[in-house]
Amino acid sequence: MLLMKSQKNVKSRCCDYHRTTMPLNPIELIWAQMKGYVARNNTTVKLQDGRQLLKNSISKISSKNWENAIKHVMAEEEKFWTLDNLIEETLDPIIISLEDEESDDDAFLPDDNDVVI
């Protein structure tokens, strides 16, 4: 979350909502289908027609649409788990030794003449 301060107002802004929630939320996929239907069929741009299109879009959503949305979410979740495992396998062998016999420990310490900021 990002906080922005302009004079006396403090505003809060979250990260891109759709990119973070849509892949793992089947209702967002269904909502996107409904909005797409309304957008494709909205020729008059009148509120009353938009309401009717929304009702029509609800009736067009079937159990098969829900099944596909849930399968898609499960596949996306599996991709995330696979990616997480790959990252873990890559990072696990990386070992950073803080005490190396060959390094000169005093080289990184400030001398009396150095200014530490």
C-alpha cells in the first residue's frame, strides 16, 4: 500500500487490484465475463439499457462458466506453487559467508581520518 501526502490530505492507494487478485479469484473471472458482455452489447450507453444488459449477463453465466473459472484458478495456483518451488531450489544453495579467512576485515572499517556519514 502506498500512502501519499499532499498538504493536509493523506491518500491511500493500493497496488493494481486486477493483477493481484484476478488470477486466484473465480468470481473476478465471472465478473470480467459479465462486464465484457455488457461492454460488447452496450450500443445506447443509457443507464436503463445497461441495467438490462447486466441482468442478461447474469442469466448467461452457467455452471460450466463457474467450473471453467475454478479450473483456471486451480491451474494458476499450481503455476504459483511451481514457481515458488523453483525459486526455493534456486535460492537454497546460495550461501553467503560473513566470515571469510581470506578477506581483510579491517578494510571495511573506518579509519580515524574517515568521515562516517
